[in-house]
Amino acid sequence: MLAALAVVIPLGLGGAVSPVMLTEQTVLLAGPDGRRAGVRYAAGVVLTSLVIVLAMVLFGRAIELPSEPHLDASLDPVVGLLLIFAAVLVLVLGRRRDESPDPKGGDDRTASGSGKARAAFPFGVFSMATNVTTVALIAAAAKEISRTAPQIAATAVLVLVLVALVTAPAWVPVALTTVAPDASRRGLDAVREQIARRGRAVTVGLLGAAGLFFIARGLVRLLGG
């Protein structure tokens, strides 16, 4: 389980580098009926993440058939290539977004989601389900969980750790603003600014490093098996 945590934690932290999700949540919290909207948004994000992780873990276990002893090892390079592709996609799309600024300010999605507190839950579901970078990292972590944690208790711990990390931009602001509203808002604004500046580079680096790790591990296991 410790070996799995050594892979799951960095991937989960990489998934947590989400400036869009953090921006959406801070805007919701600052709006009318902000706390209720923030809680519902966080619930949508967490529930969607949990469903995605469980589905991927169960799928990963289902395809590890006894008749295919090298199947798990052969999937490592595939996962690695997908992560590297995701890194390139984030880099290319990010540059295009910089070159073509949104004349409306790029806040339409956030504004529509923050209009009413009752819309915050489906908004959170949509935000998580369409977060391609985070879902890619979740897929890699879920594969690791399905491979190295056969016990139900160990699987549950790893799943909870992964979900808690990747959804941190949604639930941490709610927790902080509940404890210390004024100070936490200033801190969250500073964190959001730093993620907006460096988040893309960090995400690309983590995706690329994770991709190379899975490719290298898969090749070693295939050649050594």
C-alpha cells in the first residue's frame, strides 16, 4: 500500500492544480448565498470524482485476467503515452487561449454557475467531469490502485486519499472560509493568482513526468518478465 501511495499522492496533488475549479469555487463563495452554493458545488465535484475513481478501479481489476499475465504491464506504456498526450494538449490549448483572449472576460461559465445556489451542484458535476487534465491523472492513479491494493480496506483508503486530493480546490475553500472567512479569502486569492501564473507549467510537468514513469516501468516489467 505504501508503494501505491507513493504514486497516488503525487498524481492526486497534480490533479489538485486546477485554477478553473478554484476560481469557480471562490466566485461562488463570494456571491449571494455563497456558503450554500460552495457546499453544493463541492458536493458535486466530490461525488463525481468518487464515481470516476471507483469506475476506473473496478474496470482496472476487471481487465487483469489470469490468462493475460502481462496485460497489466502492457497497460503501463499505454497509460504513459496518454498522459504525455494530455500534457501536450494542455500546453497547446493553453497557448491558443493566451493568443485568443475571450472578449467577454472568460467568466461566463463561472457567472452562470454562481447565479443560483441550487445550480451549484450540477455545476460542480459538470466542472469535474469536463476537467480533462484531472481525469487523466485520476485514470493513472486508479490503475495503480487496482494493481497494488487487492484488499478492500487498502483500496478504500487509497480511493479516499485520491478523491480528497483531486477535489481539494472545491472543498478546501469551503472549509477555510467557514473557519476564518476574511483571512481565507485573501489567502485563496493569492493561491489562485499563483496557480493561474504557474499552474499550467506545473500540470504539464506532472503529466509528462507521470507519463515517462509509467512508460519506463511498463517497459522494465515487460522486458524483465
